[in-house]
Amino acid sequence: MTAPLSTIDAPLSDADPFSYDILEDPLPFQAELRAAGPVVYLRKYDVYAMGRYDEVHAALTDWQTFQSAAGVGLSNFRYEKPWRPPSLLLEADPPHHDAPRAVLTKILGPREIRGLADAWAADAEELVEDLLAKGTEFDAVTDLAAAFPLRVFPDAVGIPKDGREHLLPYGDHVFNAFGPPNELVAKGAPRVAELSASIATKCARDVLTPDGFGAQIWAAADRGDITEAQAPLIIRSLLTAGVDTTVNGLAAVLYAFATNPDQWARLREDPALSRTAFDEAVRFESPVQTFFRTTARDIEIGGTVIPEGRKILMFLGSANRDPRRWENPDAFDLSRDPSGHVGFGFGIHQCVGQHVARLEAATILNALSKRIASIEISGPTRRHHNNTLRAWESLPVRVKLG
Amino acid sequence: MFTGKNNVADASQVKLVVTAKTKAADGVVALTLDHPEGRRLPDWTPGSHIDIVLPSGINRQYSLCGDRWDAHSYRIAVLHEAQGRGGSAYIHEQLTEGTTVALGGPRNNFPLAPSEKYLFIAGGIGITPMLPMIQQADLLGAEWKLLYLGRSRNTMAFLDELAAYGDRVVVMAKDESGPCRLQELIGDPQADTKVYVCGPQRLLTAVERHCADWPVGLLRVEHFAAKAHGAPARATAFEVELARAGLSVTVRPDQSILDAVQNAGVSVLTSCREGTCGTCEVTVLDGDPDHRDSILGDADRAAGHCMFPCVSRSCSDRLVLDL
């Protein structure tokens, strides 16, 4: 499959974006990628890569040319068997993508989820009160960013209490598996069967509560809007894409505030900025860093012809820091309008749960800003490496009440 | 073409240019609509319709009947309705290639749900949503049949395109075969078959009566021509009061509410800017919004409690928003 190098007219790079060093800090590599050109060829993986905003945004939008059904990871489903039944949303193209997407768009729409807001606000305040009762130093990842979504989201889907501890490791492995088969994937492999089986049991009709997102997905199957066979896979998508991503989105916004105290002060003055703050953090940190597409035809981009059937790695995180698009892109700035960032993707595959994520984030930020005057990093921070996600293992913080 | 530019049309500003106007049958014209600068148009799925605001200010809805894999063109077909309110007469008699119209949507109240088999029934101009649907059913590998009913073949559009599908398309022209026996053609409900119907009200009524006892979800009907639409979108400026900011802004006909609000220094988070993602939803405190998004269902549109200012506008002189 590897093309002879003489036929590749894109700038070449020998970097491994999934290596330890680049996962630890991807920003220098992303700057090199953007500088090298609109399209770069990554020799190590025999794939093309895009790091500039315009091309990434346009490729995300152009589903006709940049397909998802051959997988949105490195593995090309045209030649390789997927390690699990492909997602009906993420790893599908029109027309198969249409019905599952339409059903989930409706269930997770901003008006549909508004009913959760009051209960979630009470949950967030309780979580914050309990945390502050124990002291003013805690870990913003485990005690807040992971704790809150795990407290509210599984209930919103309506899954049983048993086995919820499998959600984060399952999601972590799925997002690793979009990358190459490196040590991060190997680390998760021994538990894959157990975790997949556990997640599958949570998608069955009879284990779900009658009022959650899961039950609504089954109700759509009863109306014939999707098939009975599709319903559990759509619920699996919620459980896969709805936990790790929000955990890391919340961790991103908490880290951004802890390292930008002036912005926290602004949020305290104007709590309505919480929505902007979360999207700015998603731009700034891009919890989902990368996704692949596959070319449906020969396509010329910036003078480089990418042949049909090739994998292209799109760096959402790099696009979100592209100085061609963003003024002072490395600043976390609540006065910026982050609209148009590609942290949730764009086009027909744009994150269908984005309104749920925003509601979770606004809720926890509101609860925190009522009680906390300032927040600062109080110890060594530690990244969690994942082939797709930009994540934190630990963020020790100290807060001042007020 | 892939320019690498952020080249999706922004629906709040979208004017479409009529690039082709062709006769599709007696009394039916097909229009091809493109962005004036050749940009991508908002995505759509089979069963979708768009709002067209004609230069006279008249707002009409038409099903998209082109190819969604062509992101740069929409196709619609318009029946000249002698008893109509003037929209189709204008399109037939006055609209020329090169004319600019404004776009709302696309929205889909008639989506194609998965099924092993489909029976599509089109009456007259109701063929339009069926064209992308049968293409899609083919791609999905479903078994399907289309009954295309009309007065006579010369009034039935797209027979040439449908010929490629062979005997899966059954054309029933009244002047050849007499009135069709709908009850026999539809028969009893089958769990593996969804029935999609679009056409004149008397056809829809007849089918709905026949299928009244069917299990939910098997019959899917587009109430297409029968729906009375509210006041036409205005072509003049209106005022938007931002209740929390204590500001009032004027929205010119050539700008979106979003642009006007942002120009006034009030921040509204947006994403798609084409009325599909729902990010910019805002609560309407007073006034009558002119919904032009692809998100709200009929009930929500009628209620008017919220709107999407990236594309939606105002029917009333003044709107009050919770901003």
C-alpha cells in the first residue's frame, strides 16, 4: 500500500504524533506541521496530515470527499477488520449515518435536555459543597472533572449502577484504538473483551431506566425511526463518546482557569460567560485532538494530490491553535469568540452530545464560581496519555473561598 | 473543487441564484439553485424541504429533489397551481435564470427511516421527495417499489429519470388506466415494509384512512401542500431588544440577528451558522420569530419560545430576546 516516496509531492515528516514526547506536549509538533504546509505526509504511518484551520474545517465539512465509514482511526476498514462493530455514527457515512444521527440529534437537543438543568445544578452544588467541606486542596481531575460527569451522565442515559467503573477505561481504550497499535493500545488490550461485554450489557432495553436517553433511543426503535439492531449500538456510542470526552473537557477548563486567574475573576463577575469559557477551553485544549478520514476520490489540496482511498489525519487541536485563524491562539481568553472552533468537529459528524457537554460544564462552573474566589495549581500536574485525547491524570489545586 | 477555504455558505446570508429553469412536465418547472459564489450549500437528507423567499417577499416550501452528493446545487420542482396564492405563478411566469432568491432550511419532517422494504407512493408533484428517497433506498440495498400516480404522463415530471429503475417504478396515469385502486395497491400492513406517501391532500386522506389501524411508524406521510404557512418573512428591517443587555439593535434585511447582536458587542456562542447545530439557541421573550432553522419541529415553531438567531428572523416589528 505504501506509495513510493517519489510520487508524494507533499512535505514529508518523520515525526510520530502518537509518541510519548508529542503526546506529552503536542504544541511544538503542531506548529511545525502548520508551518510545513496545508498537507504533510507522515512517513512513519504512510498517511497524510492536515494541521491548518481552513483545510481541517473544510475537510470536516466535505463528507462527500472525506469519508468516515472506512474508520476514523489509522486502521483502514477497506482492508482491515474493525476491532469492534463500527459505530453507526462516528464510523458511518450517508445514507447509513442519517437515521441514527437524526434520532440522537433530537434526543440530545438543547431543548430536550433543558429538563436536566435543575437536577444537575443541585448535583453540582452538592458535589462542590462536599468537596469543600473536606478542605480547600483537591485534585481537579478525579474530584471534579471525572466525578461530575460520572455522577450525572450515566443516570441521564439510564444505565444500571453496576459496572459504571468500566465506562472510563472502555472509553480510554476506544480512543487509543483510533491511533496506531502502540503501547497505549497494548496496555488496554487485556481488558477489552471484559469491558466491551460490560458496556454491551448496559445497552439492553430491559436494564435501562424508563426515562433516560437510552429508553428514548429504544422508543425511537419502537417507532421504526431506527431498527432494533441499531438501538444498542447507538446507546454504546453515548457511553463511549459521552464520558471521557466531557471529563477531559472539564479538566481542560479547570486547568485553564487555574493557570489564568484573571479569567476566573472575569467569570466570577459575569457568570453568563460560563458557556463561552467551556467552548474557549475546548478550542484551547482540544480534548479530542485528532480524527482520521479516508479520501473518496483523488483530491488536490494546496498543490498536493492525495489519491483515493488514503487516510488523512486531521489535527483538530492544531486547527484550533492556528494563528491564521485565531488571534493570539495560545491565550485562554474569555473575551474571544471561540465560535467556529473544530474541537467538536464540524459538519454532519459534529459532536451530537455537545449540548450535554456544555450543560455539564456550565453547571459545574456555576457551582464553583459561587463559592470559590480563586483557584491555583498546588502541586505537580500529570498528563494522561491517549492516542486521541488530550487528557489529565492529575491536577492538584488549591482554592480560596469567597 | 477543494479550495481549503472555509467555504460553506452561511445560511443567514444565503441567497441562491437560479442557474437553470427547465420544463419537467406540462405545468411543472425544475429549478437548479446555486450559491452565487459557488460555495457549498447546507447539507440535507432525503425528504428535506427548503424555504424559498421570492423577490416579491412570498415564502414557499419545496422538497429538494436533486443529488445530495452534489454539495453545490439544490434542485426543486414547482407545479403551476392555478388556484394557488401566487408563488408558483410567479415562478412559472416571471422567474428567470439569474434571479436571486433567499433560502431557509433545509428542514426534514419526512426522513427516510430504515426498513427492509419500502413502498413509495407519489401523487403528481409529490414525486419530488421520492426521487432522493429511492436513490437512497437503492444505496441502502433495500427492496422498494414506487407507485407514481398522475392525471396523464405529460403532466408527470421526471419520468425520464425514473425509467432507469425499470419495473420497480409503476406509473399509473389516470387517462390510461383509469382511477387506481389504492386499497388493493397498498394492501395490509407488513412489518418489514414502510409506506411513504406524498401528494395532493385527497391522496393523503385516502391513504391515511386505509392505514388508520396500522401499527405506528409503518405509514409516513408528508403533509406538504396542505399546510398553511404563517406570515411571509419580511423584507424590511426590524428591531431586536436584548433584555439582559438593555440594548436595542436594528436588524437590516441583509444581515442576520446574530450579526446585528454581535456588532452591538453582545456575545452569542455559535457554531454552524446555518441553523442546524442549535448552539446559538436563545429564548424569545416577546415578538413573533420567523423560524428559518432546520431544528425546530412544528410545535416548537408555533410556540415561538426560542429561536436560532444565526438564521431565523422576525415576522413582527420587534423581537425581545433573553440576551
